Amino acid sequence: MAKDTAAFAEMARRMETGAGFIAALDQSGGSTPKALRLYGVEESEYDGEEAMFAEIHAMRARIVTAPVFTSEKVLGAILFERTMRGTIEGKPVAELLWQDRGIVPFLKIDKGLEDKVNGVQLMKPIPGLEALLEEAAGFGVFGTKERSVIHEANAEGVRAIVAQQFEVAKTVTNAGLVPIIEPEVDIHSATKGEAEEMLRDVILEHLDALPEDETVMLKLTIPSVDNLYDPLADHPRVLRVVALSGGYSTDDACARLARNGKMIASFSRALTEGLSKQQSDAEFNTALGSNIDKIYAASA
């Protein structure tokens, strides 16, 4: 399928200038059971991986078709591979998000984390990445997200993690998509603030080396020092800087984010906090709408 350049340009405009936040709906195999438990679905209620993914898909479908989940406050949504390949209301999910809702679709592409070395966890190899990116472009996906984790302020580790992120990002941009680079800093790190300063400086070095026709987004832990990442948000190679909730509660994450004027949210657990399969549609929509309103206000 040929790339719809007009749609892509409009998505880029929305991501650069739009008000709102990115919903992270990309829980994968390892994190799915926990996400389902929080949603009121115990492991005893499904048998095997296929049934588990059917349950999480039903949860995501309920979220994206909720009347409160609209482009008025939600700019984009990050999808898991299975979600991208699935359908909601008979339509491919990325198509439903963009054409029906005006919400920009992204795809999670990382395959999990390596063991910790030099205080960081690099991404595992991503086999078949070029083919996956071609498939994503065919579905009308705008960009990707790839996560690694920094646990301590280790200069060698931080440099390695940023170098890997930009290497993967190059493959993504070569495929015509926009990468969200996500080197998360663990909120429980004893050297969180120092690690964030290191991270900012190393990212700036890589951004300065990018050619003018390459653009990235950044997804970063809400920093310990307010507005620490403003130089990244102001960089001409950066489309948007978004924040992950990182384990903070919805209220805490929103309060911290509101103090960082050039970041918007890209929350996962905070978005789904308080949602339950057992809720009526009215109860579900009220709870989801409350979370959306909080996250939108913090992002604005």
C-alpha cells in the first residue's frame, strides 16, 4: 500500500502543534497479566496466551471506542503488534483511530530488555524490523516507540543506551516513519537526577548530528528538575517530547508533568487506573473520562 503523504503530513502537524496527550495501549506479553489484573481479570479467568491477548484486546477496544476517547484530548495512541494487526468494529485499529477518531497511531517495536550492564538495560535485538516497519506503514501507522531503561547515572551505560536508540531510530526514519525514542530513567533510581542530566546532554549530541530531513520524538521519565528537557523540546530535529508515568500514580504523574511546560503525557497505567471489566459502560466511561481530563490538563 502506498504511503498517504497528505495523511502523514496532517499527522505530523497534529503531533507537533496539537493539544492533548498520547495514550500508551501497548502492553506486551510480559506486562499483560498485570494490566489485566488491574482491569479486574484474574489469570484463572483465561486459559493460555491467545485467550489472554483476546482479553487485553477487548479492554483496548472498549477504551478506543469509548465516547470520551476522542481527538479533542487524545493526540495519539501507541499500539502493540497484535493490536495493529487486529480489528475493532470490523476495521484495522490504526485506520479506526485515524480515520474515525483523528488519533495518530504509533507502534511499539521493541522486543523487551537485555540484562542490566553498566547500570542500564539495552533493547533486545529486533529481528525482522524492516519488514515490520513496512507492514506498519501499510496499516497507516505514523511512528514507532522503542523502550530501554536507565537504572543509574553511569556515563558509559547512558551513552550506550542513547547510541542504540538512535541506531534503531535511523532504521525507522529510513522506513518513512517517525520514531519515539524512549530511554526511560527508573523513578526509583538513587541517582535519577544525575542520570537525567547525563541523558539530556548525550541526546543533544545525537540530535545535533541528525540531518535536517530527519525528525524524532522523545519519550522520557518526568524529570526530577522541572523543565530539564526544554532544550530537547526546542531542538529543530524534535517533533515533540512526551512523558511516561513510570509507575507514579495518575495524580502524582499529572502534578509532576504540569510543572514541565514543554512535555505532554504518554501514559499507560495512569490512563487505565480505576478501570474495570465489571463496570457498566457508564461507570467505565466516567472513570476513563476522569483520567483523560486529568492527563489532558497536565499536558496543557
